[in-house]
Amino acid sequence: MRSTSRTREKVKLQPPMTPMIDCIFQLLLFFILMPSSAGREGYLTTNLPRDQGPNPKEQIKILERIKIDLLDEGNEGEGVSIVLNGTQSLGDNFEGLRAALEGYRAQGLQPTHPILIAPTMAVRHKFVVRAFDAAVTARFTNILFAVP
């Protein structure tokens, strides 16, 4: 009878080294070459024409915006007071506001001149819309709103 027990040799299991070495060399090259490109990032060399574009000697005209303050007058939200540019009080006369804005247009202001409508927190939405309508009727197109 034969013996069923066989002598087995102990087999050493070793992971394949070639892929590991390849991976390590790739990582080494990546970390060596990567810092050298960081200094040039974000800069593009361009050759722009010198005879076009803004003239550095010209003054840039900054437009002062027209500010329309809408103040609550109490009366359970049914009253409003209009103040134009912080100096001209118009009461609740939206026709007067429209006429004042048309006066600015007659003085030569462009339709794109900025207008800021600044209501207080208690002002009703209908008054903000009426101020907007007055500015649109005066043919202004750049109308901004301030957050109360």
C-alpha cells in the first residue's frame, strides 16, 4: 500500500516585483517633475496690439449714481417719503420724481446712468414699483435696488 501522505515542499509566495517597481518609478518621476511647473502656472505670454485699447493717459469717468430713498411715513405702511440724492425731498409725489429724473435726462445723462432705489424695510412693495416706473418712464435702463 502506498502512503497517502505526500511530502510537500513549502512554497514561498512572493508578489510580483516588476509592477511594483514600475509604479514606484512613475511616482518618483511625478514628484520630481511636478514642482518645476508650479512657478509658470497662471501666466500666459501675449503680444497685444499697442495701438488699440484704453489709453492710460485718459481719465476714466466714474458715474455717480442717482439715489432714490424711499422712507416709511408710518400710517400702517400706506405712507412714503421720497428723497432724491439725499438732498431733494419730494414727499410722496411720484410724478415729481419722474419730472426730476426727466430733468436729469434733459441735462444730458445717458439712459445707462445708474439709478439706485433704496427702500427702508417697512416701505410697501407698491411704492418701490412706482419709483421703478418713474425711472423707466424717464427712459433710464440701468436701475438697481438696494436691500433694506
